[in-house]
Amino acid sequence: MKVKPLADRVLVKTEKTESKTASGIIIPETAQEKTQTATVVAIGDNTEKIKVKVGEHVMYDKYAGTAIKIDGEDHLILKGDDIIAVIE
């Protein structure tokens, strides 16, 4: 499935968190603190408001965006303003 964000929206692929600690303890997904980092997959056509590029790693607001699954993988559609940092 292909998803093309509109206007000032950005499609990002969220990063999976480790479900096992270094010592081997398995942490259930409901107890994990999810990081708010992702990789930009596509951007909308309002490039004046969007300050990121496809392929960049970004940090976004904790409760931002609309969650969707694309080909079985977790993605979010965010507003450009919900992205708070680029991770280098």
C-alpha cells in the first residue's frame, strides 16, 4: 500500500523498542516506554512548513499523529509542527 501525506503532513516509520533487556528479562509491550523517534518516509506538498527530508531520523511529540499499519509495519502521519527535532 502507498500512502502520500497531504499539505503539511509527514509520514514516518516508527522504530521498534527492544522487548528484552541486556540481562534477558522480557518486557511486555504494554509496560514499555516507547520512544518518540521515527524515520521520515514521505512528506506532503506544503514544503514551506515542513522542515525535514525523507530519510531523516526525527523526534516527535508523545501523543501526536495518527497511527496506521503499512505492509504490517507501524507508521504515523504527523503534522509538520509535531516534529520537534532531527536526530543526527
